[in-house]
Amino acid sequence: MSKNSDPSGLLGICRKAGKLRLGMDMAKGACESGEAAAVFAASDLSAKSLKEIKFSCGKNGVRLYALALDMQQIAAAVGKKSGIIAVTDGGFAKALAAKAEEIPAEELS
């Protein structure tokens, strides 16, 4: 898998498997409960929302990745418009991470 390949299909599979938590509140809750294996942010996520999820991920030790998809593309893949996605399955998270750019830990605070 290359970082340039489209993660849309994999997001759809994750959604059907029930392994996604969509939206800020659901993703933060998954981080706090230890349920989130990784969190992914849309390319057009606002700076305020990105700062908020960075803080939550940093506090709870969850890796945060930037997807090369905007919110409309995510909506087309999973059926709901969302800028933040928490993946609760380690295998799916690893596969999606291979198609995304990690936001370095030193930026998470």
C-alpha cells in the first residue's frame, strides 16, 4: 500500500464493520475510553477542531493522522459528513495509517 492510494474504499469497509466513530465528540470519547486505535483528520478540518483533537489524542496516547480526503470525500465513502474519524480496530487503523500522513507526536499538545 502506498501513501498515495485512495483510502475511501477502506473507510467504507470500516464503516460497514462498525469500527468507526465519526465526529469530534465520538472520537474524543473513543480516545478517552481507550477504544480508539487511531484518529484520522480530514484535509479541510478547521484549525480549531484540529487543535482540539490533537490535545485529546496527545493526552490519551492515540496516534493522529491526516487523510488526503476532504469532508465531502469522507461523506461519500462512509455516508456521513465528518472531519474526524476514530478507528477502533487495530488492523483497520494500521491499514488506513499506511495511506495517511502521521501528525508528529511533538505537535500533539
